[in-house]
Amino acid sequence: MNEKQKKAFTLIELLVVIAIIALLMAIIMPSLSKAKEVSRRVICSSNLKQLTTAALAYSQENDDQVVPAIDQNGDLWLASILEYCGDPEIKMCPSVKKEPTGFIDGSAGQGPLGGRWARIDPETGACYEYWQSQSIDETIHTSSYGMNGYAQYPQDHIWGSRELFFGKITEAMSFKIPLFAPDIWRSGYPGDSNAGFNAIPGAGAMGNHIERFVFIRHEDRNNITFLDGHVERVYLKEMGTLKWHRQWEPREFDIPWLRK
């Protein structure tokens, strides 16, 4: 046997090497995928923290009033606080990559203050889309985060009972009042008559606003910011335990796609 033959791999040895490599890849890849998701989740938390810091800066210059979801000039909350943000990219969660495919806002079509909603997958409860909305000056705003509408100061043009709104960053129990969260639309007003959870996107999103905030993006918990400025990971089934408005009664949700 010559020297070249002695150094050559046999077929069995080659197959063993390939099998070992495949096994190592099977072990390593899930860990890498999980590490990437942790990184995206941390960036999402940082984005929300910066948006909240910008909103608090707005409040400090406006008699402690919470930034309006839509002000009397037709500007969205996002437009109102962007000047306080150092990086415009913070308005998008890094896990979100898809354009909106949900229904068009029926109240204003695609014109001023209209736009297209993000869509929740009715089977899995996942949403990796962002929403689009056009303001009065025809600026197109896009984001994957929305505002708890009841956190704002009640204005003449808002709908809903004025007694439900909070309004100022100095509110008692501010650490329980949601401000910004992953959302399929620019804002939501969880109703005081919400009895349960309907995971049907569209009909549910229009009727029971809590569903605008309850979907899978970072496993079974989502990042939420509160009126006192802190960020917290909240289990989806416990979203109803937060203080969405003054008369909100805490509850836990039985969400169908979390049981699968």
C-alpha cells in the first residue's frame, strides 16, 4: 500500500464524519435561532423604551399631558414624538419584516388618517407585519407599535367616555397603565364591556380593542411600556390584568392559539 492510499478516507469514515457534522448542526442551529430571537426581543424592548422616553419628554413640555393618539391637527402620536427620538428606526420591531395585508381602515379609507392594518394569523396568532397610516398632511407613517388610547389626555374630538381616560404621566398607579405595545394598528381602546377574547382578526380588532395588542411576536410574551416609563415582558394571557383605563376590571384571557 503506497503513501497516498494510507492517507485517504474510506467511505465509511467519510460517512461517519458527515453524520457527526450533521449531528452538531442539529444541536447548534436551534441554539443560534433562539439567540437571534433573544437579540430581537432585547432590541424591541430598547425601541419601546426610547419611544416612551420621547413621549415623556413631550409630556414634560406639555403640562405633563400624555401625547395624544391623534391630536386636533390630525397628527399621530408617532409624528408628535419623532422630534424627541434620536433614531427613527426605533418605531419598528426587528422581528417585523412584512408589509401590512390586513383590511383597510373603513373610517377613512386610504386617505387622511386611513391606512392598512397589520394582519394576525388566525391559526397561530402570530403577527410579523407593520401597520400603515396616512396623516392629515398626507405623510405615510409605518410602525409595529401602537398606543393605549386611554392613556392620553381626553380631548374634544376623541370618542368614548371621558371618565375612562388617564391623561397625565403623574397618574397614580402609573406603573400598571400601558402606554405603548406591539399593535396591529396605530392605537387601541380596550372597551370597558370586554367580557372575553375573540381571536378573529378584523371583526375582533374593530369590536374588542384589546385584541389589537394580543398576538404572538416574541413567543408567549410581548414587551409593554408603562406610563411611569418602564418596560416589561407580559404574558399574553395576562394582558387583561393591566390597567387599560380607569374602569378596567382585571381578567385573564383564554386564548385559543396559546392552547395548541
